[in-house]
Amino acid sequence: MNESDLSRLAFKLKDKNMTIAFAESITGGMLISEFVKAKGTSDVLLGSIVTYAEEVKQKVLGVKKQTLKLYTAESQQVTNEMVMGLYKLLKADICVAVTGLCGAGASENKEKPVGTVFFSILCRNKVEEYRELFDGNSEGIRKKAAEFIFQKIEATLDRHFEHA
């Protein structure tokens, strides 16, 4: 999303008196870095927690060691635990968590190739889960993931609050 699209998202959040926060792994801070470019973010953005290492996911967001062992750090299950841990910490009205694979050497396999990104959006006590496959190099995958996530956040807002 460009700056005006992100500003539109920020103003939608402000109009609904809502806050937003991010728990980032694969994006490494890109979500907050992009979002702060928009007008109005100071009224709605609580922050972002970058938890790249498994130990940090566990210590900061409360991701269970067993979940990491069973499903790997790059999984929907871990992303769901990240989003719940983020909510416990910051109590944002919308919490977004993202993990995934932007390069070889992690948990990629035939069913989960490089470019697979998992993210969860917690809104109104419901978690929406997404799994997407993006192509390109590491930077390209992260940029496409961030763009897609912002689009889904706006779609979630529109869907939950279309009559508000």
C-alpha cells in the first residue's frame, strides 16, 4: 500500500476508536516501518514486537516450546500463539502476527516452500488465519507479504464494521 492507502487505513482505525499492534518475524519490522509513514498512525499504533528467534518468541510472546517443536517457527500454529501473546501484552483492538520463509535453511519442504508466509489477525475476539505463497527474493517476499497483510487488515475492518 502506498502512503495514502496506509493513511486511509489509519483513519479507518481512528474513526472506530481502535488501536493496532504487530508481532513480526519474517517481516523484521517492515510492517511498523511502512505503517508509520502514513498520516494518523500516532493515534492508533501501539507498537510492533520483532521476534525473529524462537527463544524470543517464547520469552516475549509466550509461544510454547512444544508448538515450535511440533510445527516449526514458520507455521500457522506459531503465528496464532504469537498473535495471542501480542494481545496479552498490548491489548490492541487489532493484533497482527506474521511468520514465514523468505530463504532456504529453515523449515521449508515440498508442502511449505520458500515464500510461504503465515499470518493471523485478531479482531473482535476472532482470529483470521492466512497462508500465502509469494515469489521473489527475500526482500521481495517480505514486501509482498507486508502489502498483502495491510490489504487484509483493511478488508477485516471493512467486514467487521461495515454497518458501524
